[in-house]
Amino acid sequence: MLIKPIELEINPDAPFENDAFDRKDVVEALVTLIGRVAGPYVIAIDAPWGSGKTTFLRMLSACLRKQTHPCLEFNAWETDFADDPLIAFVGELDRLVLDISPEEAERNELWDKTKRTAASVAKRAVPAAVKIATFGAVDLQGDIEKIIADTTGSITSDAVDSYLADKKLIEQFHLQIDEVLSLAGKHGKKTPVVIVVDELDRCRPLYAIELLERIKHIFNVENAVFVLAVDKTQLGISFSAVYGQGFNSNEYLRRFFDLELKLAAIDSDKFCVALINRMSLGVFLVPRSKNVNFQSEIAHLKLAFRGVSKILGLTPRAQENLMSLIATAMITTEESQFFSPQVTTLLAGTKVAGLPIFQRVAREGASIVELIEFIDQKVVEVGNLPERFVELMIGCLLAVANDKRSREYLGDISKQAQETEQKFDMERDFHLIVGIAHEVQHKTASLKTIIKRIDLAAQFVQD
């Protein structure tokens, strides 16, 4: 059993064999599109942080390599320390160039010359040519003359000459880098060459801006396609920190991207099963299944995890954090003690999501009925929850309750169950709720114990 999920492996020969995100169709469609577009081309993969963008890029890279497209995976956050993204890019491109051309003499002659030119470009500040190119999007104060002045020091003929020299240097780099990338076709590989950029939205705002400028204005060459994983909302916040609150980040980003792909939400049911398997939680739960007659604890955990993830709107990253918290709570539970996976999952989920309801129940002594009302509200908002999830959660919550309001609530539910002629009510199965509450009541841990386990586990788990 693991406290955190092992990293998802991407098999180079079978990229989708561990696909817990159901992204095969969209990845293959994107591979086809890349093979048909003419560079320069920049594609943005937009999704919130923690939505599986990294896994998507890794599957995409594996598929591109199977199609013989040279592909470089560039982690922007890992290079955030560099003064200039251009230097980081050129440094990482060494690996790509080696893959493109196995002939050392041919490779070195072209690549060494290109690196010298890149070094000359990087020695200068972000060129006036680049700033002017983005002038319409950035809405900077002043005019082009002021931009040239900021870049070169003064508005003189020397300043104009410097600007023209910068522009010529960039054009030289364009020709050289494109010639290097075109070697792929000579050696039986497909063009365009693809560079995938991850973790851009985790970078320093200024570094992220400079990286986008370098990609769009310095690497805009015929044989290159860039695929960038971004959280446009987070990038917009970062850019506002640089340019001010009135800055139009959507318009600015649109200047850099030729195509935007919005990743759809993942299937949380399938992802839940994959997480449980990756973390080997069954090793802990299966021997305990004899403690519950209604269902095994592993089935309870799956049902609770799927439903809680949906009602709380947890991203894949948040679901991994929740499962790590649950796993740690499991490890710290004695084998002779009942684990209570249903209530543990719900309370741990509200803690991971940072919701006030956890504080109310765990710290302020609020009734379990408040959690039940919270679930009822989310059922209306979300809908389409796993079958019998609501009954399971309400029954288990009432089983751990020890306050007057919860006992009265259980009494009302029991009365409704007795008065219901049909066992299954159209909206809610009261018989099932009461049955679960009574069956689990004498076995389950107390609410206080469950909260204590979660708090203890949280001290070991890092987000």
C-alpha cells in the first residue's frame, strides 16, 4: 500500500494502456492535426492546474515519436531560474538536435553556429523588435519611440541602428534554427519538429511573459510546432500583476496562440478506480470487508470517493491529494479498529477543498445534519451522482452522530421509512438510510476519532 499514487507510466509503444483520463481520441486527433499544419504554429492546451495536462503532454509526445516526429519535452518551471528563456531553450534543444541528426560532424557544424547566434541574441535585453511586435496587445503607455528608448538608451540614429541590428540578428537565428530542424527530413523523420512546454503557469510572471515572447517571435520558424500546457485563468492573474488590473490578458494571449484546445473534464469514476489500483489500497481494505455486511469497504470507498469528488468538483490533482490523505489515515488506523471509509472520505474531501463546513463540524461542534444539508444542496447543483451514494453517506453520517439534532433527524427518517408503502422512494430510499445507520452504528469509529485520524494524516501529507 502506498501513501501517494505512483507516477503514471507512459509506455512509449502503448501510450494509452494506463490512460485513466480517457484522452486517447483527443490526443490522436491532435497528432493528426500537427502532422498536417505548416509551421510556425503554437497550440495551447488549456485546463485548470491539476487537470492532467502533464499526462496529456506525455501521451502526446509518445504518440508523436511513434509517428517519427522529433519531440522535445520542456518543463518551463524547472528552467524558471534562468535569466533568459532563450538560453534555457537552446540548452534543452541539445537533446532534440541529437535525436534529429545522428551525424556528429553535420550536427555540430550547424548547431554550434546556431548556439553562438542565440548567445548573441540573449546578451541583449528583450529586443525592441519583440516589444514593438507585441505593442498592440500589451497596451503599454507611451509609443514606439519610448520602447526603443527603453531598450537602447536614447532616441538617436545609434538607437535605430541598434534596433535594426537586433532585428537582423533574430532573422539570422530564424534561418539557422530552421536549417537545424529541417535535418529531421534528411534522416527519415517527419517534420514539423514538436516542442511541448509544460508548467508555464507555475513560472514567475515575467519569466512566463518572456518565454511566450521568445516562442512567438524568435522560434517562429517553418519546421517548428509548439504545444503549450497553460491555465489561461492563472496566466491572466500573473500578467495582471505585471501590467496592471486593467490588462486584457485574453486578448494578449490570443496573439501568441494559433489554436487553443480546451481539455474536457475527466471521468472521475474511472480515475478513482485507477488511483485505488495505483496506490494498492485493497491491500488494506479487503481483509476488513468482513466487518460490513452491506458491502465491502473497498466498494464503499469507491462509491464515496466518486461521489465526493463530483459534489466537491475536485480536479485530478485534488483527488490525488484526497486519496493520499485517506491512505495515510488508513495506515495510522489499527487493524482491529473500524476505518469508516465513507465518513472519512467526505470529511477529508471537505478539508482538501478548504471548505468552511469541515471547520464547522470538526472544530466548532456543528451537527452532522449540517453535512447532510450540504450534501443535499450539492445533489441539486451537481446531479448525476453514483447510485445510492446519497443514502450511503447519510446513513453513515447518522451512524457516527452523537448530538440531539442528528438523533431527531434519524427519528424523522425512520418515521418516513415506516410510512412509505414502497421500499424505494422516488427521490430517496429511507429504508436503506435507516438500515445503514443502524448496521454501521455499533461498528463505526466515533466522529471525534475520524476527525483525529484526518488531522493526524494531514500532518504527513504534502499538497
